[in-house]
Amino acid sequence: MSYPADGLGNEQAATDNGHMPPRAADYPEILTRLQAEFAGLLETTDPETPVTTCAPWRVADLALHLGGVHIWAAAMMLGVDLAMDDPVRPRSRPVIDRFYRGAAGMLTESIATIDPAAPALTLVGPGPAGFWHRRQVHETLIHLWDLANCSGAPIHAVTATMWADCADEVLTVMAPRQVRLGRMPDAFGALRLSAIDTGDNWTWSARPDQVPEAEISGTAESLALLLWRRLPIDSSGISVAGDEEAARRFAALPLTP
């Protein structure tokens, strides 16, 4: 189940080879687990710890951003775009902790009470409210990784299947949207990505008859983090076959906002 990039169907996008995401009904429970882990780790991390993968943010900025996104997504599920800027204050740990837990609770309540099929606003235009179940899972997953990475803590709530779904969302929803908005070129070429632990693979191309210039392989987690610009392409565990320069150009594209 991949959400459509948009209604146009003519910009560069990825095709997948039978990616099987979590069941739609499972996303709310997955999100709750990720939010709980983020909140718990937030309570034990100095708010002014640098978040190197989101520089110049500090942990306080990360928590205020994710909490704000939760509130914005809850409104989008009701068909309202709050067009919020990220809050920047207050930055004390008790207030940040309360703000994040409150924002997470607001989103959780919205997901529990709004019919997933109800009309809503999404990143790709009008669509079902259930779009935000998956989108907020992966927003939370990436920022949980950011928080764990800067604090030196492990992540416990994530499976390889979830990381593969994270990569799939970038390639089938986020990156095509970036093309549609003019944030990245629409004539890159063709490239294949393969997750060695889940068996998922995707081909990024403008036309189905294009032959991939290169293949990037790694674990689903490594590929998702590469696509979100959290890992460089020469990280251990990521390998490139074929045109290495083409692979590097692809990895440098603004595939996500």
C-alpha cells in the first residue's frame, strides 16, 4: 500500500517490487510506541544537546518541532492547515516534556476519533485522514533516531519492516512531491535501491523502460537514513554497484523537505 505521489502521474517517481507495509490498522499502535520512546528519551537528555543530524538544532528544537508537527497533522486530519512555524520557546526540560506529551496525546486522540476514510488535507492534496497515520509514524521514527543518535541511546521500538516502509514513503510519496514542487530535478535518470534484510527493492526512474545506472544496497534502516540525509552514501553497510557518481548525485538530491 503506497500512497500516490499526486494526481498528475507524470513526474519522476519510484516503483517498488512488492513492498508490503505494516497493515493500515497497525500504524496507530506503532506511532504510540514511537512517541512513548521519544518522550522517555527526551526526559533524560539535556535540552541543549546538539542534534548533529539536524544542525543547528538542539534537542529542545527537535522536541518543539516534532510536537508542533503532531499538532499540525491533527488539524490537517480535520481539513485545516494551521501553517505553523516551529515554536522556539520555552526550552526548559519540564515544559518541553509536557509540551511533547500533550502534542502526542492530541494526535493520538485525533487518530482514535477521526475515521481514516474521512476527507482531510494531506501532503499531496485532498485525501483520507488515514494518510497521516503512516506519515506521522515516519516523522516520529526519523526524529526518534535523531534524538537517540545525539544522546547515544539505542532505539527499541523499530523493526526492519518499519525502516523499509520509511524508505518506501520517501521514494513513492515524499520525493515525487519534491519534484512536483520544483525542489528537485525531474530528469535525474534511473537508479535501483535494494534492502538486503527485507528483500525490498525500488527503481527510481522517469520512465519504466529506463535501465538503472547504479544500484545502492544496504539494510532497510541504512537506506531510509540515506534517503533522509542522515547517513552519507559511503557509510559502512551501504554499497554501490555500477555508476558510483550517479549514485552520489542521487543521494545528494533533496528527496525530503
